Amino acid sequence: MEENKDVAVKQTAGTPSTILYRESANKGFENVRQESLALPILKLLQNGSGEAQKRNQNFVEGAEPGMFLNTVTKRLYNGEEGITVIPCYYKMEYQEWAEFGTGSGRPEQIYPADSDILSKTTKDGGKDRLQNGNYILTVHQNFVIILGDDGKAETALISMSGSQGKIARKWQSLQMSQTMKDEQGSYTPASFAYSYRITSVLNSGKGNQWYGYNVVMGNQVSEKEIFDKAADFHDTLSKQNR
């Protein structure tokens, strides 16, 4: 028994103390700027998503269609149970895409919300087609904080386009319909004053099936630490997009 105790002591002695971790906090990141970091995308997995196909090189263990995936940490969230998010910043943009298999696999061009690019397109089977053959996708970008059941709060981007554009607009309307009141009267609080619950739902139409978003009202953000984190995230994004 005594020998086992000695082994335990030696193992503990080789581990840095909490004090040392505190004293060296943030070292090594002196030259890392916020814009240098990859913002995780919260991806809603579809039947054709490589992350949900076992023989695909992008397969993520445990992934299934209808789940949410953090593209950086590879953390999965049950789509039926849903996730709680705090919306911190919203941005709409127009993305120019080539048809699948013919382009770079990413937007060929990105246009701001005040662009007149849509006026240069014609309708083609539900797509806004440019003369060069590419099409324009209207993308609603929702920058959020995910509140995990484990108490962790992580930032992410939720992009909604196509048929989910209607969901994005309804979510914006829901956020802007919230009011608070104080001695000065009623006012519209910041988007990050409330949380929302997002689940995935199976949609169908024209012989196809796909997973979409469902957004419902959550609760008022009452923890100061979470509220401050959301406010800081908003301010950072606001400065980057000026």
C-alpha cells in the first residue's frame, strides 16, 4: 500500500499547479488577433453531408442527418433536442456561386447587402442567375453564442439561405419585437438580451427532403458574464464589418 502512495505522489508532483497555470495565462497568444481565428460554423447536416456518411473522408463519428455540427471543434448537437443560442450580430450578404462541380467550392464573389447584384440576374428554376452562368444566393448570417448544457458558451455562425431565408427573416422579426420598459419608457433591447431555442425539422417538397431550422423564444439573459461575452462578441464583429 505504501508503494502505491509513493507512485501517486510522484505523478502529482510532475503536474503544474493551478497557480502556475494562472501565472502563465494567455502566454503564447501575444500575436494572435481575433480576425486570425476561425469562427466555427454551426452546420445543419443533411442527407448528402459528407460528415454524416461513414465512408466519406469528412465523416464525423456519431454524425447523422438533422444534427448540428460545430465545424471547428467537431462537436455534435442533437437536432431534435435542439440548442440554446444568443444572437449577437446579424449580417446579410449576396454570394455568387458556380454550379456544383464546376467552381472552387466556395463563393466566387461576395456582395454587400446594399449591392444591386440581384438586378443583374434573371430567374432560372428558382435561382437568381447571372449572365456568366453563376447564381446569386441571398445569405443571412447569424453570429451567435451557443449555451451548452455543460455550462460552456462558444461562439459560432449560423448561415441561412434558400428556403431557410424565410426562417431567418421571422427570427429577425421576433428579435425586434421584444420590448423592455424602465423609468424612461419602452425600448427595444439588444438582440443578445434574450436566448432562443433552435431545433431541426424535416421538410419535403417537389420529391425532395431536407432539414431546416425551427426557432422559438427562449429566456432573458440574466447572467452578467454571459451578457458581457455576448456584448463583446457583438462589438468585435461590428468593428470588423464597418
